[in-house]
Amino acid sequence: MKQTLALARIARDDVRAAYAASMQKLDSARTELATILRRGDLARQIDDQETVTVAERFAETQRNTIAIFERKVAVQHDELVLTERTVSDMEAELRAVTGIGPTPTDHADAGDPREPTADPADYRPLDDAARGQSADDRLAELKRRMGRA
């Protein structure tokens, strides 16, 4: 189950990255549309009908692109919500089965901000620190043995 959870977390992170990239593309497309519209307005002011026509054609294409990105972002958002819920459920189930880490209700009433939360991401640095300390202890023991031998 731990391996499945790890794969689900990786998938969730991939969905987050794709969603963020799509949001960035959508913002860029909107900025580009604003630029196209501004250029069309400037062309109207100097009565350059050919440039106005080209700007209107590009603006329509850009609006279509934006509509596609908006639909894509909406679907990716739904996918992200689903994957986050799935990972959260899997983490809760693993905690319940293994008894490792607090359950979400353990700290529901805790008001102390120094108390750990039920978010597994908060425990990762603690696990890393413990592993690092364990590695340091083993290295010190090995050095001590090598010094005696």
C-alpha cells in the first residue's frame, strides 16, 4: 500500500504541475489577446484598415485559444481535486492500518500552532531529519570502530 500511495503522490504532483502550466499558458494567451486588441485600436486611430483586419482575425483566433485553455484548466482542476482527495483518503487509510502518525481527528481541537497537523507533507521533514540523524549516528559508530581497529 505504501508503494501505491507513493505512486499516487507522484501522479498528484504531475497533475499539479500540468495544471500550473496550463494556468500559465492561459494567462499568456490572455495577455497576448490584450496586446492584439491594443494594436488593433492603435491601427483604428491611424485609420490603417489592413492592420485592423489582421488584428481582428488574430483576436478571434486568440479568443478561441483562450476558450480551449479555460476548458482545459477547468478539467485539470477537477482532476486535481479528485487526485488530492484520493491521496488524502489513502494516507488516512494507511495511518489507520499502520497506526503511524496522527489521524486527522487527533489534532482537530488543538489550537497550538506548534502542534503537528494531519498533513503528511508536514511529517516529511521530520522523517528526513530522523533518517539524517540515524545516518550520522551510524557513520560516527563506523568511524569509532575504524579508529579502534
